[in-house]
Amino acid sequence: MEKYIFLDVDGVINIPPYDEFDEACLDNLEYLIRETGAKVVISSSWREGDLELTKNRFPDWLQKHIVGETVRGYHYVKKGSTMPLVRGNEIKHWIDRHLKYPWHAYPERDEEFKLYNEDGSFKMMRLQKLYTDYNYVIIDDDSDMLYEHKDNLVLCDSATGLTNECVNKAVIILNRAA
């Protein structure tokens, strides 16, 4: 099963006075990745819109685990729209495009995604049920998520960041059985 960490930065691994990454929080993140084998998707305002530029903002060891970044939803909203711009929408967009309906993110693999099972269903389409072949945790200090994320959210206190308690909750979420 693939595992993903949707990682906010400020208030999680960068805590007041926000001068540099907090070493204890980074150590906790490294432990979480090692214990679960999870990949990291940056869902923070630290996103650059270019994955390589985003990766360069982080320590070398962490860069190896970063596989993506969520889009900035407000770039896609037209003036006057009432579409909510919560981070949860950006995370849902990434999950839908990369995990549930991956032909959107990988057009070069289009032929693979056109293969059908005997019952007519797509062979490569992810099931519409959570935790079937991937699992995820959202680590953030803000709760602007969707209702569907409620069981996958670990809220950090922005003053202390990614504590042992937060990591323990994240490990439980990522390691729960399908």
C-alpha cells in the first residue's frame, strides 16, 4: 500500500520564531517517514509551483521523499467566484489526479488506463473506497480541510510543531489496515 504525508511547513516543522526548521520537528518527521515508508506531498504555502524548486527549499534527506506538491487553488478561481479555497480542496485535487484518476496526471500512460477488466471496469483505475491501495495523513496546524479528511488529519499546535504525540497519531493513521 502506498502511503502519503500531506505536509504543511509553518507551524509543523518551522515553528516560532520561524528562523529555520526546528531540528526536533525534522527528527520527528524523519522518524515518521522511516516508520511508515510514506512519501511526502507539500501542501504548504512553501510550494513554488515547480516541484524541483520546492524540493530545494528543504534539507537533502527530505528532498528524497518529496514526490509532489498540491496546486494553489486560488490561482484557478476566477474573480467573484464563491468557490471555497480551503487547503482540503487542494489536497482532494491531488489525490483525485494522482491516486484515484491518475490518467489526468500521467497523460503519457494513457494507453495503460484504457485497459478494461472482464466486467468492463478500468484495470488501472483506483477503487472509490479509501484505504484500498493507498493511505494518507494530513499534518497541518490549521483545520481548513474537507469533511472527508477528518479521519486523516493530525493537527499540530503551531507553537510546538510536529511533536511525538502528533507523530504517533500519524503512524496509526498511515498503518491502519485496508
